[in-house]
Amino acid sequence: MYDPFHEVLSDVRGTILKQARALDRPVIGVMPAYFPLELVYASGGFPVQLWGNRLAPSRADAYLQSYCCSVARSAMELELAGGADMVRGYAFTSLCDTLVNLREVYRRVVDKPTVELSIPVTQTAEARRNYLSSGLDKVNRGLQEMAGGRMTPESLAEASELYGRVRALQRRLYALRLERAGLVSNLDFYAVLKAGSFLGPEYYAKLLSDLLEKLDSMDPPEDSGPRLLLSGLVYDPLELHRILDRLGVRVVQDDFANGWRTVSKETLAVENLVEGVARYLFGPAPCCCLYNPENDRHDYLVDHARKAGADGVLFWYLKFCEPDAFDRPQLMKRLTDEGIPSSVVELELSMQNFDAIGTRLSAFCEMLEG
Amino acid sequence: MRFWGGIDVGSLSADAVIIDEEGRLLGHAILPTGRDSREAGSRAYAGALEAAGLTPGDVVRVYSTGYSRARVREAEGAKTEIACHARGAHALYPDVGTIIDIGGQDSKAIQVGKGGRVLNFVMNDKCAAGTGRFLEVMAGALETPLDHLDELAAQSTETLTISSICTVFAESEVVSLISQGKKPADIAMAVSRAIARRTVGLATRVGVSGRVVMTGGVAKNRAVVDLLAEILGAPVDVPDEPQIVGALGAALFARDERG
Ligand SMILES: Nc1ncnc2c1ncn2[C@@H]1O[C@H](COP(=O)(O)OP(=O)(O)O)[C@@H](O)[C@H]1O
Ligand code: SF4
């Protein structure tokens, strides 16, 4: 049932090439996070989301400091090693200092065009719109030059519908996982999500609806292990979900930047694009990388965990991700105050040995099961 | 009489215990793990049985714990070191609040609640700094047997500092202190203090409350324990045989399983 998704992940390169040919669109690499894929698609490109990979760093080390996270590091490694030769250009957001700097490094080292959507850091929604209105045109021009298409009201509407549909289907999968905890294994769940990063929206939407249709009539196994909410930037490395599966953990909800924080976003409103992008970026889920005084992460996470009926929260910390590390102690304290147990695992995308983390996770489960 | 067993196969030592219905310790064994962790577990178990004067047929059930817990042949169930150290230490000290366990390649601080339940824990498993391995490397550099390191440190008169956290760099600091003609006793003390300081950092992260108990092989080093108590500003208790606390916890879990 999940084979099509796992197959994508076992041959990402082949998949991207095949999809790009079928779509007849140039591949645009989209870096983390929240860059509206709709804009790339409406400009004639095929957006592929690059959230890092398992390459061990070697060439990238020549350009990046040692305290740079493995998402940025491995993305650059892929480019320098020639693994991203099909990527015509890159779309960045100003998500964090690391990515802002990475784009500067790319501009000097990588001979490919880049654009950067600057995420406003302002107090009010109005200031946000003002800020975006000054930069969005430039981003859109850059995308059209890169992808070679023309962004029109029609192409925007089409892209918005397609990606809106994809996210709506993904939300259905999330809802199903919550209602019937354990029905989809953690590994399969995140493989399904991740596969979407490398597929055209229409094709992916078809795979998703087929899957949902099959799952609709299925029942979850009898109650078993603890219900967890995972929180972090990136749901990789997938190997860890295999360990969670083995421990009988049922992940019922997440707060990943490339998980629920993105999947929860409504269809991009394109009539007023500035307004639409502003709302897309800042709603509904808060993020350690978004400054939004009106959307407090502490309240949100407690509420998110409660609604999911989670027994505990596991922070999925990618080493050297500063924004994530900065928020965590207070988030953990707040969860403790609210009587929600939490724990943290520290990860790197290229890690190979999961023994120690496995012990940590099973100890957390034992703790939850009392 | 019915008996239960616990086997803790860690990265450096394989420890086993046999207990009776009341949880009383009847025999134990501590052996180096070596290359074959499965074999080491079996040998430790055989040793504990022999010490207790029993045969495998007398034992109702065995649980395993430790790094290689999944590979223990005799075990019918397994629990993590965290749960087992908490359980074992609680059996020895019913009012325990905090456990500090420093083993061969990792260190942990565990907050324990009623009945030996784990409330919270932190682990250092990424780096040899502040672990038994660190002590071993330093003992090697000082050409002193590991179990004499604390006696040596007791003769210290001058305060030296090891500033590197990394075991490899700390070793070269030790080597350079030796070549500067510093007294081995002072170096041994500095090494113990380095471990104690790292450990306090770990313990503070989980929060220190109630009676503090130290388990694991490094608890056999009096210098480290005393320094730890001094820096924490609280007494630190060490069981008679700190290395078998995990195995004891595993045996208690085995006993508590019904049937
Ligand atoms: N007499 C001793 N004095 C100081 N340290 C000791 C002594 N005996 C053992 N150790 C330390 O204990 C460590 C092993 O502890 P243990 O708890 O058995 O580890 P593990 O469970 O990880 O195998 C060794 O690395 C060694 O440094
Ligand atoms: S993991 Fe953190 S530091 Fe790395 S790119 Fe993402 S937000 Fe930035």
C-alpha cells in the first residue's frame, strides 16, 4: 500500500528526473521552509523540496562553519557533489541565519540563480504586508526568469488549487492517524509525507487519494504503546520512526516545520497575493523561526498536545539548529508545568548509529507507561 | 523458594544478580563485557548462579538491561538501564530522589519518584567525557591501576585543573602536566574533579532533589564521589556494589511480572 511512496524515497534522483520530464518543467530546488510552492509552479517550475539528505559532509565543510546544521550542510554537499545537477535554481526563505548565509554562499560558489523570500520580522499584520509588498515582486520576477514561464492570474489560481488540494489530502491523513492511532506506522506515515517533496502535485494528490480511500475502511490495531507528539524542524532521519514503530509508539500528531506546520496551511489566496502570502507564512501554526507575537508557541503546543491526546512530547532536535534550541527549554518547562512529560533527542541527518537514541526513546516510553 | 535473575550487559562490564522473593540479593557476578556481549551475559549469569549456589532450573525468570539488553540469551524481558537503575536504587534506598549513574561509556542523571518510578532523566551518550572511559584513559596516562586512582588522588596537595572536556585533549593535558613534573596525586585529583564537574552539570539539568545515590562503576572511585558531594553541596550515597544496581533493578522487574 505504501510501496509507491517508499519507491520514491529509494530513488529520489530518478523520481525527480522522471517527474520533471513528465511535467515538462525545470526543477527548482526549494529550501526550508514555508516558501509557497505555488509561486514556483505558477512561474512554470517544478518545485522540489530540499530538506537535507543523508550525505556525510565533506566538500561543504570548506564553505560552512562547523556549527551549521546538517540540513544546510547536506543540501550544499548534494549541490557540490553534483547530485543536484538537475536543479536549475534555488528558492530560499530567510527562515534562519544559517539559510540566509547559505544563500549568500550559493551566490558566490554555485553557478545557479537563487531567489530569497524575506520573511517579515514585524509586530503587526499590516507591517508584514507592507514589508512583503516590497519584496514579493522581485521574488516572482526571479522565479519566472529561473523557470522560464509567466506567472499569470490563471497560472497562480491553478497552482494554488493543486497545492491546496495536496495539503488538504495530507490533512486528511493526519486526521486519520489521530482518530485511528496505530493504523499507519510512523515510518509509512512520514514516507508518505516525504515522497511528496519530490513529486508533481497532481501525481502526488492521486497517490494520496488512492491511499486514503484504502485506509478509510481499515481499523487500527488494538490499543498499544504511548501516544506521542513530535516537535522539531524536520521529521528526518526516517530511521528513527522505524525505532518508534518497534517500540510500539504511536505518533498521533506532530509539530514539524515540514510536517504539520506546513500541512496545516490553508489554500494560498491569490487574488491579493501579498495578503495571501502573508497569511500563508504566519498561519495557523507558529514556528521557532517566525516572529509572531500574536501566536504564542507555548500555548499552541500545550493545546496541540492536549487535542491530540498525547501522553508526551518528544523534541526532535537537529543539532546546531539554533532557533529550535533557543525555544526548547521554555517549551519543556511549560509542558512540565502543565503535567505533560517531554524529552529530547539530538539528531543529525547523516547519523548511522541509533543504539543510544533507541535506549533514550525506550526509557522515555517506560517513563510514560509508568 | 523461588528466585529471579537480572543481567546488565553494559559496554564495559556484564553484571548479573540473583534475588529471592523478598528482593534479597543472593549472589552476583561482574565480568568484563569483551567482544561477545551475548557470551558475557551468559557467563555473568552463570557466575551469579554459582555465587548463590543455585542452578538455572531454580530461577523463575530473568530480565536483562544495559546497552546489549536485546542480545541476552537467558532473558525473557528487557528494560532500559534508566528504569533498572531507578528500580534497583529505590530498593536499596527507598527515599532516593536523584540517581547519578556513570558507566563505561555514558552517564545519566535520573529523577526518581514514588515506588522507584522515573520522573525525568538526562543522558550523555555522545561523548566519552565524564564517563568511566575517561577515567580509564587518564589512569593509563598516569600508569596507575584504575582502582588505585582515588587513593592516589587522596594524597593531592596542589590544585590543578584539566580544562579540556574532550577525552583526547584531556589526555594530552595530563601528559603535558606529567612532563612538567607535576605530582601524579595532584593530576589524579584534577582528573576526578573534571569528571565530577561534568556530572554536576548533567545532574543539574535533571534537577537534584531528595537523597542522591550514585551507581555504576565510577562510583567505586571515592575521590569522584566526594568531589561530587562537595560541588553539589549534598551527601552522595554509594551502594556496597554500585555496579550491580542495574542488574538488581532488572531482577526486580522480572520478579514483579506476574506468573
Ligand atoms: N575501582 C574502580 N574505580 C574507579 N572506576 C572504576 C572502578 N571499577 C570500575 N570503574 C569504572 O567503571 C566503568 C564501568 O562501569 P559500569 O557501570 O560497569 O559500566 P557499563 O555498565 O557501561 O559497562 C569503567 O569504565 C571504569 O572506569
Ligand atoms: S534546521 Fe534550523 S538552522 Fe538548519 S536550516 Fe532549518 S531552521 Fe535553519
